[in-house]
Amino acid sequence: MQSSVNTSHTTLVGVGSAHGDDQVGWLVLREIEPHAPSDIRIVYARTPVDVLHVPATSRLVVVDSCLGAGAEGTIHHWRWPDVPALVQRPRNSHDWDLFEVLRLQEMLRPAPAASSTPAAAVSVWGIEVALSQPRQTVAPHLSEALRPAIRTAALQILGELCHA
Amino acid sequence: MTEERVIHVEALARVEGEGALTIRVRDKRVEEVQLRIFEPPRLFEAFLRGRRIEEVPDITARICGICPVAYQMSTVHALEAALDVTVPRSIRQLRRLLYCGEWIESHALHMHLLQAPDFLGYDSGLSMAQDFPREVTRGLTIKKYGNEILEVLGGRAIHPVNVAVGGFHRLPRREELTALLPHLQEGLALSIEVASWVSRLNFPAFTPSYEWVALVHPDEYPMNEGVITSRTGEAWLVNDYETAFEEIHLPHTTALQSRRSGRGTPYFVGPIARLNLNWDRLHPIARQTADGLGIAWPTSNPFHGIVARALEVIHAFAESIELIQHYQPTIPARQEYSLRDAEGCAATEAPRGLLYHRYRINREGTVDFAKIVPPTSQNQAQIEEDLRSWVTTLLDHDDRHIAQQCEFLIRNYDPCISCATHFLRVTIDRREESCSPP
């Protein structure tokens, strides 16, 4: 992977953990990190609400695992706020999900560059996972089916970072 | 003619529970109030049977994503009571620090995103954020600083993994904790601002007579230890919890409701009860702040819960700073213990109130029996009593307003079912019936 385009004030956030398929957000970042433009801020987040604490940025790119909008390994790309309602359906009540966080972020801190790049201010990448169902063991390893998707998503996101 | 009004609040499925409310009013009299809570945490008692005691703190932590530390703390103290383990002062202090982190993050979330919108006339934290971005940002910052304590000491912010029977799996290095101090100092200043802000909210005039119940400790604001104490002046050792309080089944709910044994009366646990019964043990910075807020403590107004939480957040920040300043890592991180057939119980103060656990274990090191009584089920009967009185004052209003006000009242208790801002969806069933005179 190579990059040369200046992408100042861009923040790339991976939401994930060190466990099972939930790792995908972090693993995509690890693929991108060695090749990313040097002025991109990279944040490994544990929960969606961590996105609220990302310093002001003109472009925010978030990658997270997702569930229920396609087959395992499917890569989704949405430009906030144009996200299908199905995907925005809240799935937990203990904390805020990613789309609630993005809505809250809009209220609290409109993207500084919204006037110049309104459509690309927030970009969301989701990778469909399978091992997140109740009664399934959270494995320390990643599902094999996700490895190609992680590589593909990393390349696509890197393309966005370098050419947008 | 008899007029009957039935206000239904339909059940909504949530990850951690379901809530529903039915109020039946006949001829301007509240005939029936039923708050139904279906609590998945109950299933954990069965999950625990046969599991190794080392696994229990990590399993019970999964009962709640906001207050996992409370479940871990009650678990390890109950198991340590069974195993006759006494943890050293340094471990005890670290556990208080962990609890402080949880109180901060849990209270901050509740105050800013769940309860404040009720006072300010918004239907959600999101809609409130548009007009109060500074306050919401401040609340989220405070929550983040609480989470940072959990991350460093617990291994992660949600469902921490570092708590062990006998101590911790790993003790933090001193510099890991001191690195938190700048944020904790800032959090203390921010929380004092929050207390001032919430004390200026418009509190409904509603002051029922409550039996407050909380732990009371001779030397400190209660978290992990103490005597269970009532406003009535009665007190019980934790071992006697189940003689003083009983759980009963009611036909309208799958959750058990706690009441005072023998009397069948409800009681009130949570921040207001803690504060009312432990005022002189609150950190001096919190007390000093409270003195300027214009609210007289003890208070019987449940709507003052938001102020009680703000004062507890001040306490938690102030105590966290002191604990870290005096922290020296101890070896070992965990006390050794010998397995045996035994039983032990513990009560700690979760953000929402008293949380009681009892376990029976065997010499193979597995659990034979577990009993968990969360604060929400202890408050459930009191919430129904409150609703009965509260609705009586609202009968001249339309059903929508009554339902809104009921939610407002229920959220004072910060029940787990209100983790989502709008947990109650309301449908109204109006019925009028003509009756022949006798």
C-alpha cells in the first residue's frame, strides 16, 4: 500500500476490542497504519462513545463491526447521515451505539469542514461479523472468513483517505 | 356514571430488562398501579451454579454494562466472607477507587442524558444536546474520566476483568494511577459546576414519607462495607439482610419485589438514601458544595436524586484523588485462600443503591447456590407507591401528560430499565361506563 496525498485533519477511528470478531475495527486499522498518510490521526476505540472524545477534525472515518445487514464479511460504506434505518436500529440500551453517537456529535460539535466537504465529513465503514450471537463463545481468534474482508476494507479505506 | 381511565405503558424489550406500567383510575381515584419489570439478571443466579468461584466476578459483571463493578464488588466480598479471607487495606482502598470510577461514569450518564432532559422539557438527551451542548459535553467528559479509572484499574471500561476473589489479578503501577490525576482534578472542578447547575432545576413539590435504607460505615462514605441502616433507626448486619427484607412474587411481574419482612412495606435505596443516612461522612468538598445549593438535607423529595448524584460524583472524584495520592502497590495482589464448604454474603452500594449477594460454595471450589438482590427490585415497590401518590396529583391532566410525569418520576430511581432514554412507549385506553344507581 502506498500513499502520498496530504489529508490533514483527518481522523480514522476503529471501534473494537481484542476479542473474537469484534477485533475487526482494530485489525483494519493495523492493516492501514503502516501505509497511512503521516498526518492522519488514528484512534483505537473501545466503544462508540469514544468517538465523541476525538479531537476536532475536518474528516472522520469510522470502521466498526456490524451485524444483520448482510453476509459475514460483507463490507458496507455509508456517508453519514445517509445510513439506512435498518442499520441504525439501536441494539443495546447500556450505552450509545455508533449512530446515536454520530447524531449526538452533530449536535455538540458540527464538523468544522462541513461547509466545504459536507458529504464526506463523516464516513462509516462496517464489516459484517457472525460470532456475536448470544450463546456463542467469544473466541480469542478471528473468524477465518473475515480475514479477506479486513484486507479489502483496509485497501478501500486507504483509498478513501488518500484520494478524497 | 363511573369514569375509568386506564393508562398503559407498553413493554419494550431491552437488553437488560423490560419495563411496563399500568395505572387504573376510577372516579378520580387511583385504584391500581403496576410497574412490571422483567429482569434478565435473575437468570444469572442459575448460570452461576456449578461454576468455579474464580469465574464468578467476571460472570456477575455481565449483569449490567453500567454498574459491572457493583456486581463484582458484592460478589468478591460475599465469596471472601465464605472463604474467611480478609483483604489488606491497600486492596480495600483500590476497590473503593474502582467503585468511585463506576459511580462517576454511571451518575454522569444518568444525570446528563437520562434525567436532565426530563427537567428541561426534552424528550431525549439528543434533543437536549442541541440547546445545552456545553452541559452535555461536560457530562460526557466527566463520564469519560470515570471510565478511565475503570480502564486502568479494571482492565477495561465496560465489564472490567481485573477483579479477583482475594484482591486483584494485577495491581496497577503507581505511575499508571498518578497519570489519571490531571483528569480527576479537572473532573472534580467540573462536577462542582454540575452540582450548581442541577440544583437550579425546577423540582416538583413531592415529599412522601420514605424508609431510606443504605449501608452506614463508621468512618467513610459507604461503598463496600457497613451496617445496613434504616431511617427508622433500625440496623442489621449484612448477614441478617434476609431476615429484615424479603422478596415476594406478584402476579403482574416476573421480577421479585423486595419489602420489609413482616410489615410488607416498601423501602427506598439509592443515592438519596445514602446521602441522607451518611451526610457527615460525605467528603468535605462535597458537603461544602452542598451548603451553597439551597437544598436542605436530608431530603424526602425523590426529584432531588439528580443533586444527590452530583454530590456523590464530587465525593468520588475527591476520594479518588486522595486514594491515588496515597497509593503504594502491595505484594501480593491477591490473598490466598483454602476451599471449603461455606456460605457468605455481602452488600455494597451500587450507583442505584444497595446490592446484596449470597453464595454457597463447596470444597471443590464451585458455586452451589447464588442469590442476587439488585437495587432496582428493592425500589420497585417504592416506585409503585410513589406513582400512586404522584398520579393522584395529576388527574386533571391528560393521559399523555400523566404518562410523561410517571416516566419522570420513575427515572429518579435510575432503574436499569431506563438505561435507554425513552424506555416507555405509551398507549392510552379511555373508557367511560354508565352505571345504574343502586
